[in-house]
Amino acid sequence: MEKTTICRLCSACCLVTVEVTDGRLVRARRQSPLPEERQWFCPKLSAAAAITHAPERLQRPLLREGGRRAGAWREADWDEALSVVAERFRSLRHRYGAPSVGWLRGMAADWGAPWDYVNRFMNVFGSPNTIGNGSVCHVAREMAHQYTYGAMTLPQVAESRCLLIWGKNDLNTNPPAAEAILEARRRGAALIVVDPVRTALAERADLWLQIKPGHDGPLAMAMIHEIIREGLYDEAFVRDWTLGFEELRQAASTFSPEQIAAKVWLKPEDIRQAARLYAASAPACLIDGNGLDMQQHVFDDTRAVCMLRALTGNLDRPGGDLLPQPVAARNLQLQERLPADARPITEAYALFNSFHHNWGLHAQSCIPDAVLEGKPYPLRMLVVQAGNPAVTMADSQRVRRALDRLEFLVVIDPFATRTSEFADVLLPACGCFEKTQLNRAALRHNRVVLQDQVLPPLGDSRPDWWIVFELARRLGMQQDFPWQSVEQAIDDQLQPSGITVADLRAHPNGLSAGETRFHKYREQGFATPSKKVELFSPRLAAAGFPGTPCEAGWKQDPVSFAENRSEYPLIGISGPRSNRFTHSQFHRIPALLQQEAEARVDIHPREARRLGVDDGDRVKILSPRGEVQMRVRIWDGVAEGCLLLGWGWGETDPAANLNDLTDDGRRNPVTATPSSRSFYCRLLKEQPAAPAATTD
Ligand SMILES: Nc1nc2c(c(=O)[nH]1)N[C@H]1C(S)=C(S)[C@@H](COP(=O)(O)OP(=O)(O)OC[C@H]3O[C@@H](n4cnc5c(=O)[nH]c(N)nc54)[C@H](O)[C@@H]3O)O[C@H]1N2
Ligand SMILES: Nc1nc2c(c(=O)[nH]1)N[C@H]1C(S)=C(S)[C@@H](COP(=O)(O)OP(=O)(O)OC[C@H]3O[C@@H](n4cnc5c(=O)[nH]c(N)nc54)[C@H](O)[C@@H]3O)O[C@H]1N2
Ligand code: SF4
Ligand SMILES: [Mo]
């Protein structure tokens, strides 16, 4: 039997055809409008059967016996496991108040409507502390888009004449987007890539700006400077539809390419050329990505990048960057049920907490603060769902101390992980092909798509929605969770749009809210307080933040541990995603390990010579926070002075947990984002073990 659904093995959300025989996934292939020879390959999808039916999959709820240190688990049925969890929810609320319980959700794997159900559950329970990991993923960047022109834009690659790709590598992270980019190249669209690493996209570019890691804001300001100086901006759009052009011009005045280039490791003429090519190639689209995230200045850096779209008149124009037309949906979260005086542990990031009507809270670094330091008050119980914070959060050692300190930890995951080592209850979640859910990512865009169940749950595993609904019932919330099936819940959520699950099943490709329309702002303005693009933001200024990015001029080096540079002189770059793994996932799948079976650190040949290391050497990398071990690969695609560190290996190799090196001490004041993408570090060659003196 073949069935169409959405793959959620990573967050690219590809439309796939899945072949099922006797309840087992046999094969899955991505649907693409292109002939086979022009399709972009996804190794993870090819391994979908091995991932879905992996022998390590959890099949029964597990309860800890004899305390965490004993390390013993006992199998339980769902009734017992959920009763234990519900009882803890009750007793914690009774003893310390509901906000002492938190719920942390990973973003990567399970970005569906269960997010809304969890927020609803926690709000009715009485805790505001449902927290996602968007401070390190794209939500901080999304807020920058929103504060500039009202929503995160969608690049219109197919009709574009020039693509400016900023810290994104769709060839590894999003095959449908990669195909669109490669097709645009075939059509002759120009390509500019801003990336400290010579990715396969950078190799294909007309112009590759190999920027100093973490220095994107100054580069964007230098491009703004050039575009204004040369009169390359769209005068009519700037006049009619922007606020604060003069303030931006002023802020950019100290960022001429000549002043900035050397500081960001570029040549002035390359910056000038990039600015001119982008501004002169109408229509042009700008694709920004995770290279901007996980940087201390992510919010202002991204605002500066977003302003390029506005200056060049590319906003909401065919071939430019579309403002989305989301499908109407009900907000299920019941925020109004929280007590009026409920203070989330993320209260220090008030603008980030409230910038979006239903994103919810994302300043995840506040969790270890609350657990370890009682700031702003103690968090004592946590549910971790679809995330592996012991590996993926900055300063992992501190995160592990926090997990260990919790009075009670519940983990909901298809696999046991480094995080579940600290759990008291481990609940087996279904994999993505075993459940139906509304794709929440799609809900924000123009098209809503159903992730539809194609397989029965493995063993006794359960879909995330079912786990939340059942837990809600056990806590007496049946009136707020009246749905008898996920289909009912989705129909309820989509009711304002008139779209139903049945409609979505009949249109597996998704349904939109109507025809795509451009230049929508001409009728209704932009979704900002001034209805204009805010090059200067009065609401940020009123809240004590810079109204215009970089208005105070050049800032100190934003790379973590800059104060320790003399001892830690190299910049570690948290490695770009490989197309074979999703963060900490799939590192045990043999087929995906064939090309690369362990964590690597890429080093430029000249840097390697200076450091005295060779290809294949095992080395230690140290930061003021900790150390990791990786194997050297000599590669000139990374700049001298940088180490490109393999990402996600901490799950299978604790010695290679990259976040043992990263810093969570200094964060973006708006979005709580630490600089875990780039940080100063040093390298030590491991001495080969001395040969044994005697053998007997
Ligand atoms: N230094 C550094 N830190 C980073 C990053 C980096 O590049 N460098 N990247 C950051 C980014 S962008 C992100 S998004 C985060 C990712 O952080 P996480 O979301 O913690 O990442 P994953 O390792 O993908 O963990 C997902 C977990 O969900 C489980 N899972 C998979 N499918 C399901 C499901 O359907 N239901 C449930 N309940 N569980 C499921 C998986 O088995 C896995 O254990 O890491 C961030 N941290
Ligand atoms: N295969 C796979 N696909 C995934 C994921 C996965 O783990 N594996 N994760 C999913 C998730 S949660 C996310 S957030 C997306 C992320 O998707 P992308 O945005 O494509 O993320 P990355 O590949 O991490 O980073 C993009 C590029 O940023 C560059 N970069 C690093 N530092 C800097 C910098 O300082 N400045 C600039 N300009 N660029 C920099 C990197 O070299 C890299 O080429 O991918 C999603 N898709
Ligand atoms: S890129 Fe691959 S793993 Fe990710 S959603 Fe698409 S098909 Fe699935
Ligand atoms: Mo992410």
C-alpha cells in the first residue's frame, strides 16, 4: 500500500510517498515536481525504514526504580505510567504551586499542533512555563522579521533573478528548497552566499562572502551603507512605506565597506559587489537561515538583514519575499485561563514572550536558571517532549546538572537519550509516520498540510497528542479536552478556515487560504504598530533597546569567550547540519554512518600546519566551559583561525558533545539567545598512548 504524508524526520516537512507492507514501512520517497535526475536526495528518508523500526525504539512506558543513580527501569502499562505522572503534577502544584512544573519542547522533530495542546494543558493546569527551543532555532529570527515588517517572509525563488542566501544551507537541510534554488540557477538567477564555510551552495555561487563567524550585523549594515550611498534603494517604497530611514542611514554611516571589511574578514569590493548585485537585480529574494541564529546579536543582526529586503523594494513582490497568508485557525491555547498574576520563568524576556499570538515562550535558557539558581523562582518538575536538551542546549554540563537537580523529570521520546538518563518516567512516543497531526509549520505560511498516519504505532508507543489528551483527562480537564480523536481536534482548530481533516486527506498537497496575493500592504499596511516597515522601531526604543540595529556603532566581538581570546585564539563554528542527521538523532543508524562514523573537526591546511596536526589525528578542543574530542579532517573550505566542529554527536559519543564547549552566560537581551554557534576555543593534539612496557 502507498500513502502520501509529511515526513517529520527533520523540520523540512517534505511531502512523501510511503510504501507499507504488513504494517511496516518498506520505502519512502519524496514527491518532487522535477524529473528524477534533477531531484535532490535525502539520505535520512532513504533510511526511514531503519529509523522507524530501529531495535532501540522504546515500546513500553518505563518507570525508574531505586532512584536515578541505580539506573534501573521497570516496564509499566500506560494506565500506571500516566497515573504516576498525573500524581506528580498534582503534588507539585499542591506543595509549590503550579508554576513549579515546566514543559520543554524540542523544535526539530515534532513541530505539530501538539504544541498547542501542551500549551492548553499547561495553561489550564496553571503553569505558564511551557517553553520551546526557539531562542536558538529560528524564533528569535522570526521576531526580527515581525518587528521589521510584521511577519516572517517566504522567499519567492522560482521567479527571482537573484538569490541572496544568508547563513542557510538548504542543500543539507531542505531538499525542496534546494531544488528550487538549483532550478533558479539553471534559469540563470544570480547567487550570493554569506557563510563562513564553503558549503556546496557557496561553491555554486557567483559571489561567496566568507564572513567572520558571528559578524553578520556589521556586514548587513555595510551593505545598507553601500545601497544608500549609491542610491540603489527603491525611493518610492522607502518614502511611502518605511519609518526611520534617516535613523538607519545615520546608523549605517559608520559601517562603510571600507571601514568594516577587514573587521569581518572580507574585502571592501566584495561587500560593494554583493550590495550592488542584490540591489540591482530586481526582483531578488533573500533567504536567511540558522547561521544567524544562536548568535548573541541575532535579533539586531537579523533586523539589519531584513531591512535589505525593504530598501530594495523586494517585500511582498513576485520573485521577492512574500508576506505569508496563513490559513485562519483557532488559537487553542487558553492563555486566558492562567491566573492574571502568573509570571513565567522567562519574565526577563517580556517582548520575546509576547511577540506572537501563539508562539508561546522560547527563552529556554531560563530553565537551568530556574532549576539551579531559583531565578526568578524554582522549577522543580519538567516534562521534556521531542527534545534532547542534555545534548542540544548551550553549556550542556550545566544543563545536565539542572536535569539532575529536578525533583521529577518525564521524557516523551521514541528513543532513550542522554536526557532520559535523568528521567523518572520515560514515555514511548510514536515516530512521525505513526500518527496524524496538523503541521503547525505550514499553518504559519500559505498552505496547511496534514501529517497523516501511515503506520500503526510501534509496540505500545503512542502519538504525542494522545499522551497529552490522556494526561489532561487524568488531571480532571476532560471538559477542556473534549475531543475523542485527533481528527476532531484538528477540525476544531481549523474551523475558522472551513478546512477539515477530510478535505486535507483529499488534498495531501495541502490547501491554501486563497490565491497568493502580492503587495498586500498597499491595502492594509504592514502588521507593525506604524503600519510601515520599521527601520527604526519606536516600540523597541521605548522598551530600552536600540531602535535601529547597530545604532551605537561597532560593538565588541560578539563571539563567545572573546574576553579569553589570548588563551583561546581559534573560533569554533558549530558545524552546519549534515544531511544524514537531525541534531542528536540517527547517529546509531548504520546506513547513515557509512560516510562519516564519528565527529570531525575541519581545519584549514595552513592552520593545521601551525597547530601541528594531520588528517585523522584525534584532538581535544577546549573552551573555558569544557572540552571535547574529535578527529581532524584537513579542508580548505573553512577559514584559517576557525575550527568547524561536527554537530549532534554528543548523543552517541559523550566525549564529542559540542555543547560542552558553549556558553550560556551571555545572552541576547531580547531573545535570550546564547552564542552557541560561534565561540573562541583552542586545540590540543592528543598524545598517542605510550606503548605498554611489557606484555605477559
Ligand atoms: N551548539 C549548537 N547547539 C544547537 C544547535 C547547533 O547547531 N549548535 N542547533 C539548535 C537548533 S536550531 C535546534 S532546533 C535544537 C534542536 O534541539 P532538540 O529539539 O533537542 O534536537 P534533537 O536532537 O532533534 O532532539 C529531538 C528529540 O525528539 C525525539 N523525537 C523525534 N520525533 C519525535 C516525536 O514525534 N515525538 C516525540 N515526543 N519525540 C520525538 C528524538 O528522538 C530526539 O530525542 O538544537 C539547538 N542547539
Ligand atoms: N539534515 C538536517 N536538516 C535539518 C536539520 C538537521 O538537524 N539536519 N535541522 C532542522 C532545523 S531545526 C533547522 S533550524 C534548520 C537549519 O537549517 P539551516 O539554516 O540551513 O542551518 P545550518 O546548516 O545549521 O546553517 C546554515 C549555514 O549557516 C552557516 N553559518 C555558521 N555560522 C555562521 C555565521 O556566523 N554567519 C553566517 N552568515 N552563516 C553561518 C553554516 O556554515 C551553514 O552553512 O535545518 C532543519 N533541517
Ligand atoms: S529533508 Fe528528508 S528527513 Fe527531512 S523532512 Fe524532508 S524527507 Fe524527511
Ligand atoms: Mo532548529
